[in-house]
Amino acid sequence: MKFGDVITAAASLTVVTILLDFVFLAVFVPVDPYLGVDVASILSILVASLIVGYVFAAKIQEGSRMGAIGRIVVLFSVVIMFAFLTSVAVNPYMGAMMEEGLESMFSTSGWETTDWLGYSHLVLIMMAALNVVFALVFGFIGIYVGSRLRKPSKS
């Protein structure tokens, strides 16, 4: 699989994931606002990777299947991490959510600014790492299964 094909597959995976995320968010967030976002994100990555794996099956099967899937998923994970960090940077409510979460987990009455900065940064890193792990695991599973669904064409 050529590098241009990897970029095209990762870009397709990103676009389809975002489109499916809107649909799944509309379905699951009214049921449970907190868990609905997580379920929608995981399902959108899994379903989008199944679709992309099926569409790009011929290109994936040209060489090493694991190598091609690995390159697509790693590039997709970098895009997901960048998108997550960008969304945190432009979302004014994210800081308030982190503060509320930290106050519910710890006794923060004596915390100084450095304590808030350190723990907020730790929460941010943990959330970014979770997004990357989900993108890697569910992306790999979905692309692998999707590429196996389509049989190689006999030419």
C-alpha cells in the first residue's frame, strides 16, 4: 500500500467517523449525556473503520495486511489526538468540567494554582491518551474485519 493510499484511507476514516459521530450523538446523548458521548465516539470509530476497511480492502490486501492497517490506524490516531486537543482548546466549558470533576474526586479546598494546573494537565493527558487508545484499538479491529469481508477480486 502506497503512502498516498494510506493518507486517503486515513482521511476517509476521519471524515466518515465525524459524520457517523453526529448521527450516534443524536441517538445516544438524549439517553445519557455523559455515557452517550463515549458510546457514540466508540461506535462511530468502529463502524467507520468497518466501512473504510471494506472500501480499501483491495489496496490493503496488496501487501502486508497488518502493515497497511497499522499505518492507516496510526495516522488516524494522530488526527484524532489533534482533533481532541483542538476541541479542548476552543471549548470554554472543558475547563469547568475538569474543575467540577476534580472537585468531586478530591478535597480541593487547600489547592493552590500549581495543584490545579498539575491535576488539570494530568486529566487532559489521560483523556487524550484514551482517545488515541480507542482510535488504535477499535480502528484496527474495524479495518481488519472490514477488509476481511471483501474477498479479493479475480482478475
